[in-house]
Amino acid sequence: MKRLIVTALGLLPFGAAALAEAPAAPLPFVLKQVGPGVYAAIDGPEHKAGSNAGFVIGDDGVLVVDSFINVDAARALVGEIHRLTPKPIRYVVNTHYHLDHTGGDQALRDAGAIIIAHKNVRGWLRVNNVNLFGDRITPEIRTRIAALPLPDVVTDKDLTVWLGSRKVVVRTVLGHTGGDLTIFVPDAHVLFTGDMLWRKIPPNLIDGSVKEWLATDEDFIHMADAAQAIYVPGHGDVANATDVQDFRAYLLDLRRLVSEGRKAKLKDDALTAFVEPKLKALHPDWTISDRAAAAEVRYMDKELAGTKKRPVPGED
Ligand SMILES: [Zn+2]
């Protein structure tokens, strides 16, 4: 009783105050079971999680895929995992370095996880993430990026992680950043694609190669159990092989339209004005903002011109 009164006066240290019986905040994501012990955490309508994440519960522990954009969202995910299983959180696999997928890594590490990432992520995490924000960068975001925990285990090859008898396959793929991983759970036919797949939302091409991206997504469609596969995209709702086809069609349309505009000598705003309405008409069920369309056209134009800058791998 005494404790509750003190809590109400706000005199307890933060950690204890957090235990006070305030109504729980709504989760910033929607948890969806996509297989036995396999969950997708889909960014909520207010986009407070920043991206999708997920996790796999094995015999002797849990592997988490991505950590959202900040530690608050990641802590909420840890809370949901602890609600579902007493097994320890052993790993978090970052699908790529972008802050909306790595911003909560510290919360996973605090929960006991080893951070696994592509080898290029270590060099890019605290440096290249600043570029994602362009003119929207703030001192607070800079500080957060500079303090991101670096991955513990890195690879440029495929990895198999065993959660007891449960097999999880981590694969290196090409297209989104130059340091991308996917996570496959063979016994549940679930593929966590990271940002190699977006569902009905324009992808961020800032570090991408559409050419490589299309090839990787072609492989997704032709993987052994594609007909029954469930794809957890980096952004947008849980997907199937038809959604992967739809995403590829979007990228192909973007590339074709930008190419046509370039042939007509259109540049910058004129090129966007040529492409955007056609792209929207071809994909009426997609949510395409003007800002996203302009950025996509700019990056696609650069890729076709051969002047696209992509992150450069470091020494290690
Ligand atoms: Zn990304």
C-alpha cells in the first residue's frame, strides 16, 4: 500500500515507477501467429514501430528478427515474447542496418540476445543511418544512431541457427542495402524477408539495386515451398507468393516508366510527374505518397544512369 502511494507521488526511481499499475499502453505493432511458434509483429497503423519484426520459438530459446525503430517498441516485443514463452531470448538477427530495423537492438541485448547481422552492418550502422533521414535528421536521432550496439556475430555467408531441434536458416541476399539477410523457418514455411519485400507500400531504394532486388525476389517466388510459404515483409502486412509477384511487378513498372521518361529526356520533377500517375494507376491498391514516389524515381533514374551511390563495405 505504502509503495503505491509513493509511486503515485512519483518519488520512486524510474524502474520501480514503471511497475506501477498504470493501464498498459497499446502495442505499437500487431502480433500475428504465422506458424507453430512463429510470429510476425506487424507495424501498427500509426507506424510507431517503424517496421515489422518477428520471432521464432524453438525448443530451448527464441530467435528474434529485427528490433523496430526504437527500444520502446522492442521492449514491448520482449514483453510479448515473455508472455508467450518462458524460454530465453537467445538471438536477434538484423535483416539490414537501417535504423527502423535495428533501433531497438539494445532492448534485445538487455533481454539476453546475441546480435547477428551481415558483416557490412557493423561498419554502416553508426555511420550510414544518418543518411536515411536527410534534412529530417535531429540531434536526438544522431545521438541515438551513434549509440547503437554493434552486432556480436557477423557473416557474409549463409548460417544455420539451431534452436534445439528447430532449424532456422539465415541467408545472405542482394538488393536492398548490400548487407541483407533473410530468415527462413523450414518446418513452418515462413520466410522473414526484411526489406527485400514490401507489401503494397513503395520500397525505400536509397541504398538499393533494383536489378539485384528483382533477382532475389524471383528466387522467393521459386523457392521449394512457395505455394504454401508465408512471407513476412519488412513493411506492410503478412504476404504470400502473389504479393511477392505484385511487388516485383511494381519494381518492373517503376523501372520501365523511369526508363521511358529518360528516353523522352525528362529529368527531376518532370520525370516524377511523368512516372507517378502511371505508377499509381497500375497499382491502385498501393499507398504511394508523393514524397516516396519522388524519391523512388530519383534513385531509379540514378541506377539507370549508372551514377547510383551505394554503401561501400568496410575492411573487416
Ligand atoms: Zn530498410
